[in-house]
Amino acid sequence: MIFNKKIIGLFAMLLLFAVAHSQDSKHIFSLGKQEFLLDGKPFQIISGEMHPARIPREYWRHRIQMAKAMGCNTIAAYFMWNYQETAPGLFDFKTGNRDVAAFIRICKEEGMWVLFRPGPYVCAEWDFGGLPTRLLKIPDIKIRCSDPRYMAAVEEYVSAMAKEVKGLQCNNGGPIIMVQVENEYGSYANDKAYLEALRDMWVKNGITVPFYTADGATPFMLEAGNIDGAAIGLDSGGSGRDFAEATKRNPDVPSFSSETYPGWLTHWGEKFARPDTNSLKKEITYLLEHKKSFNLYVIHGGTNFGFTAGANAFSPTQYQPDITSYDYDAPINERGQPTPKYFMLKRLIGKYVSYKIPVLPKPVKAISIPAFNPQPFTSIWQNLPQPIYTPQPKPMEDFDQNQGLMLYRTRLIGHKSGKLKIWEPHDYALVFLNGLFIDTVYRDGGKWEITLPKTDVKEPVLDILVEGMGHINFAQFMIDRKGITDRVTLNGMTLMNWETYRLPLDEQFIITLRANAQTAISNNGQFFKGTFSLSETGDTYFDMSGYSKGMVYINGHNLGRYWDIGPQYRLYCPASWLNKGKNEMLVFDLFRTEPAAISGKTTLEGE
């Protein structure tokens, strides 16, 4: 009996210790009138942003450690709705990079707080700003507002996401200290009821930490985008004037620079963005001297693998797709190396913070790969699925396809040559007549017309092969369906009776390709396959400068797009996608008829 009492007593002590330890890990983050409070004491957020969807999962901890070693005490992270929802109403929070809770737990293990940015709209130069493209199947859908069809979908997402993270709030022992409501809404619209409804959804689903909004530091943006009771994020806030605007909007909540930009985005056809480092140093010095909280957007960008890159457009005929690399000229580059900007910020932050900044973690290994020569494998024309008949063309989303290619085919009756116009080509179209390549039509600029030559064929076959690129992720033109979005005319006559072939070019489609040495309908749209052997693995950049426009797949993984208009000619490949021994690469190119050599480099540029 005495022995039993001792056992019971020991168990009780262990239980009390566990409870006490659990309580120790719980914290209260709150909004003071002018500053943030952690357990009642002033707390300065020094945050670095990164996006787990853009970083190979095996490098999550390394990148978080890199941010900590630069002086950050917080990680800000976007989580993209359309990355988590893998089919309508079906969510994946466990597989690979989709394990939201795992990323947040690593932040806690590394002693970092978390600014949680779940959208539902995030922008982020990400496809459709994080919204699921299934919404575009609804002909008159209105997004980012109180449209009940949109809100019903949002509620599904919020409910699913909240279940994953509510136990990871700081008041439950986790690292999440604040949650953002929507994103830069004051730049887009003024539906305050929508913003309030979003906050209410999160609260109803168990989110109890404070909320914040993020907007430009201008009166109209702050009035339209901020809601009472939420902290005010400034995108960006780097001066006394910026913070004064936030105080005018609401003097009773703290404000901070929710996006301070050490780098910037790059579109295809531009030069790599290289913002002025002196301006950045001036902004950070101001923020540190005045004990203002801030978040560096981004401290590490990562990569737009597959078809995740977005696009910008500021007029109905403009289209600016983002490159595959999201290097962003960030302090930590695409493959995790510190840059001179990193060390400048590390030194600067170190002058102002009282806590000890750790040393850098061990760097990730990079390798060069000697040139190898892919060989012709097959073509898109030899792998056409069964067509779907429609009276007029329909966009990709109507066929449950996000991007990739779609082939539209019809026979010309009546007019058989002359001015062909696509209304509208989203985003890049190749036009063929009787199997012969005629011309391209690119969405940007609004020049969607080409001349079809005369032919002796009684009923010529017109093929239009359309590549859908990134969905627009910002501003007023986000309703951005891919493929042919309306109709095709020839000399003003609307062309009818189309066969449509789905060619999503996703990883599931690629494994179905059949090798074929027979003559294709056209030389455009070729696949090339190459193999190479490695004695060791490491990160590398595949040099695609010998190719024109297309996608690259390594051991079944979609690395993303390349395009010879630049500025990016090399695609990042993490070590985990490579094998010791044999590796297989598949290249799809819209224009190349003969393969070119490919090699692996250790940097995005140079060498």
C-alpha cells in the first residue's frame, strides 16, 4: 500500500511538472496603444518572411536558422489556399511542402515567433494570388468581396486551416503571435463587411491571437483596408510620415512595417531586379532606432516550382508573367546562401538588439554537372488525348485545368485565309494551318491578330496551341481565365465547332507520355529526354540557354518554366530531387526541333 502511495505521489509530481512546463510555454501577445506586448512587456518584431511552398521541405529548418542568424526573432509566412486545396473541398496539410503545422513547429523549435499570413488572398507573385482557380468556372464570380459563392469557398478553407493551426497559437504554447486578415485590401476595394466577416470566421474557428491588416501608407488605402481592433501593417513603413498615417487611421493600436523590401520581383523579359541597398539600410536604421517592428519581405524567396508563378497586369491588354526563380534579390538567395545584403543587415541589427545572434548554420552543398545531351523522345502531337467538342472555345478552367497547354482545333468553312484574331489568347498561342506553323500570338500588348495564308485544301484544319502561364495575382484584372477565353474570328467571321484537347503538362500527365519516332503533325512542341549519372547529390542550376521556351522535369519533378527572352536561363534544382546514380530529365520546348546540351551550374547567374 505504501509502495502504491509512493507511485501515486511520483505520478502526481510528474503531472504537476508537465502542467507547469506547459504553462511556461504559453504566452500572451497583445496590442498596446503604441507597441506590441508579449506577456505585458514591449516587444519589437524583427521578422524575415519566407514561404514554405517555395522552399524544399528538407531546407525549412536551414532557412529559418539563416533568418535567426541574421538577427530575426520572427518568421512571417504566407500559406497559399490553392496550394493546400488539391481538389475542390479537399485539403492536404500533411504531404511534402503542404505540412503547415510542421513548418510552424520548426519555427518554435528554433526559438522563432510566427506572423501567420493565410490569405485567403495573398498576392505574393503566386498563381492567382493563392485563390483556387476552380472559382473561375463560375462565369460571373466576384472575388475578394462578399459574393456568397466566394465566401462559401473561403469558409471551407478557413475551417480546414484553423484546425491545423489553432493549437499553435502562442496562448496555446505555439509560436503564432498574430494573424493577417486578407492582404493589401485597400489597394483593391473597400468592402469592409468582407474584412470583418473574414476576421469573424477565424475567431469562430478558434483563432484568438490578435489580427493585423497590411496596406500602403496612404490615407485611402488604410481607410479601406484596415478594420478596427486590428494592428496596422504598412507595406512599407520606413519613415515617420508613414507611421503618422497609421496613427491617423487608428491611434489606439500599434503599427509596424509589415513588408520592408530588401529586394523585388522580376518578370520575363526584364532585367533581374536589384534594388538600391543604401535605401534599405536607411529604412532599417530608422526602424531600429525608433524601435519599430518590421518584417523583411522577403528574407528568402525560394522558387516558383511547376506552375506556381503568378503575373501582373495594370491594363486590360497588359500581361507580365513572373519568372520561375523567386530569388527576389533577397538577403538569402534562392538556394540558401547569404549575400552581401545579408551581412549588412546582420551587422546593423546586431547593433540594436539585446539578445545574442547565433552564427550561420552549415551551408548547403552545391554541385556542377557536366554537359549531357538529351535526345528526341516524342511530341505533343503524338500524345493527344480524346478531344472534347464545344461550339466555341472554352477556357482551361472550364475543363478543370489550371495551366499547361490546350489545343483548339477546327475546320475552316467559308473564309479560309485572311485576318485571324483570337479573343483573347491567355497567354501564349501558336497557330498552325494544316499542320504548318504560321505564327505566334502573345497576350501582352493586345496584338492578337495574324494573317492566315491561302491554301488549296478544301477545308483547312486550324490548330491553336495555347500555353497558359501564371494567373494574374494583383489588382483589378485577376479574373484571368486561361486558353482562349471568348472566341476566334477570321475576317470578322466567328469560327465554330471546336475540338479541344487537354494537355495539362503536370507531373501526372508527363508520366503518361509515349515514346514515338513517327513523323509528328508539326515540328513544334517536342519533348527531349536525357540521362546523367551522379556520384554525389547537391543543389544545382540547370542551364537551359540552348533552348527556347518550355518546361523542365527532373526525375518526375516540374522545375518550372524557362524562356529565352530572359533574364533567367538557369533553373534551380534541390539536391533532394536528384539521385545518386542515374537521373532522368525531360524537356518540353515549343520551338526547338533539335536538342541542345544541358549542364548543371552552382549559381543562378555567372560562372
